[in-house]
Amino acid sequence: MTPPPTLPPADPVSVAVALADLRGDLGTGLAEIKGSLALLVQRAGQTDQALADQRTDLEAVEARLAALERRVWTASGGAAVIGALTGYAVQFLA
């Protein structure tokens, strides 16, 4: 079995510079992630608001449709009554 290779001794200054570079890269990456998350949270809020607006609009349209259906049924019932009365009137006149 061969012994593991030995690394040359590291220069403390170069190690400190490398660690500072890594720290800077890590800080930059975390800032980008935070910015992306903030954007996603903002878009989710906008989507929730748009969904709530759509729900309100849908409820208004459903209320209008229900009112229209009531009018149609009332008008058709009235037409049936008028038709029946007209039939009786024609029967008596004939």
C-alpha cells in the first residue's frame, strides 16, 4: 500500500486570499438567490391578487346570469299563462 501523497505547505497569504475570494463568491451567490426569491414572492402576491379579482368578477357574472335566468323563467311562465288564456278566449268566441 502506498502512502498518500503529501501536499506542499500552503502559503498563509495565498490561503487567506483564496478564502476571501470564496467568501465574496458566496456572498454574491446568496444575494442573487435572495433577489430571485424576492421576485418570486412578489409574483406570487400579484398572482394571488389577480386570482381574487377573477373570483370577484366570476361571482358578479354568476349573479347576473342568475337574475337573467329568473327573468327568462318568469317571462316563459307569463307567456304560457297568456297562451292558455288566449286559448280559452278563442274557444269562447268561436
